[in-house]
Amino acid sequence: MKKIAVFTSGGDSPGMNACVRAVVRTAIFKGLEVYGIYRGYEGMIEGDIKRMHSHSVSNIIQRGGTVLKSARSMEFKTPEGRKKAYDNLVAHGIEGIVAIGGDGTFTGAKIFQEEFGIPTVGCPGTIDNDIYGTDYTIGFDTAVNTALEAIDKIRDTAAAHDRIFFIEVMGRDAGFIAVDCGIGGGAEYVMVPETKTDLNIVVKSLKNLRKSKSSSIVVVAEGDEEGNAEAICQKVKEKINDKEKDFKVTTLGHIQRGGSPTAKDRVLGSLCGMAAVEGLLEGRMNCMAGVMNQEIVYTPFGDCIGKEKPLNKEHLKLMEILSI
Ligand code: F6P
């Protein structure tokens, strides 16, 4: 293998740049030519592919977003789109690919690899932490810390006015961000898609807390089946039915995707990037390089996207104990 390419795809996450940097520098270290594909699968289809050098990735490890840009491509979902992408890779002599992204990225990579056979190794880049085969995904730690900073600020004003806040965090269909924000932010309750919440219990716990605490924070994962934070707040408000109580809703949104990556995300991104290139050189394909129990592990794409990654039971227990 002499030439490889790297791209970022799907929702960007802090630490993707560290990962790109590690891929480029490891490839050069190992004597490979390395190319950057811009805007994920879109750029692959359009042939937006450029040679990268060691200096191409200077001064990016501390930056959020992704210097390779990202996109969600509809055309890549079609056989015609994938054929165009393949032709462009062949034209550049690309023999191996590093795909940095989440489940959508790996779903595309798996199909593409099975159709055209270009070896691909993935790196888990998403704030959601919903990928099986790695303890944490690149960007999760930064997103939790960003959300926590906001939650701490909301706590100040919530306490000043004795208010109940419903704070919605990202995570798509997973509650990892919500649970860690709940623990770290001292939330009174956390609602996640993985477990069904009885709103009567939320109401009861908020009522019980009222005498001892001046503010209450309920962290809501965006994928919760009771609806978004606004809808849940309305339902709880009606059930509590106390005109003296003041309810507010804050949706943190895309702020969670940006910002300078934490040390953990820089190290994780760098480790996965290095491992992906080493994996390609060892003949690995159709799999993701992740870190579990401080060891680099390679997990087939099929498992990364197909196997459920459960929430940490100890975290859930801790949340329940600490919110009394
Ligand atoms: O997968 C990352 C993520 O930020 C999710 O948490 C969220 O549901 C989604 O992407 C938002 O996607 P977009 O940026 O396309 O609106």
C-alpha cells in the first residue's frame, strides 16, 4: 500500500482535527502518500481530493470542527454516486481509506468496501458516544464539558430565581451526554431514550425537592421518547400545577459540537488516527480503530453500527443516588 486517503463525515466533533493530523503524520512516518478528501462522501463523489503533507496539519490539533470539512451525502446512498466516488479514488491511485465519523459514516464505508473492495478503517468521530467498539468517541468529552459549562451557568440563575429548568442536550438516540451532564452538573433528574421515564416520578421528585433546594435541573436527552425538553416541561408543569413555580427551558444545541477539544479528545483522536493507518498497513479492513480499557481495538463496522452500546450502569446508579 502506497497511497491512502482520509476524510471526515457526518456531524463534526471536537478532536476530528487531532485525528486527521495523526492519520497524515503516521502515514508520512510510514512512507505513504496521503490525500485529504474534502466534505466527506460528497467530496469523494466530486473528486475534491488533495495531497496532504506534514505541514498541512500544522496548528490544527487545538481547533474544533474539521479542516477537511464535513457533509451528509444523499448521493453516496445511490449505487451511481458510489461508482463516481470509486472512479475518483482509482484516478488518484488510493489503495486505503481512513473514515472518521459516526454510524452513518461507517454504514456508507461498509457498503462501499463490500462493493469495491478498497480497504477502509474507521475512527469514531461523534459527540454522541453511541458507537460500539470504543469506550468513548472522539468529541464526547469536549461536548460534555461544553454542556456542563452552560449548565453551571444556568444553575446560578436557576438558584437566584428558585426556578425549575429543563435543559436539552444532544446525543441523537443515545443518552450518554445527558447522563454525564446530569452527574457532573448535579441535576435533579435525567431523562434518556434508553430507559422509559414515568413523568409522575419526575413530578414527585421535583415536588419532594422543593423544600430543600432552591433550584432544580432536569437534563433531557434530545432523543427521549416523551418528546423534546419544551414538550416535557409543559407536561410536568401541568402535572405540578403550582402557579408560584417558574419553569424554563434551554436547548443547548450545536454549541455542544464546537470548541477546542479537551486533552482527552486530542489524545483519543490521535491514538485512533495512528491505529487506523497501522491497521491498514497490517491488512485490516472494514473495521474501526477504537480504544477500550486503554487498549487499541479493531471492531468490524457491522458490530460498530449493529451492536447496542449500553449506558454505564454505575453512572445511572450514581445519578439516582446523588439526586436525593
Ligand atoms: O451526531 C451528532 C449530532 O450532533 C447529534 O447529537 C444530533 O442529533 C445531530 O448530530 C444534529 O445533526 P445536524 O448538525 O445535521 O443538525
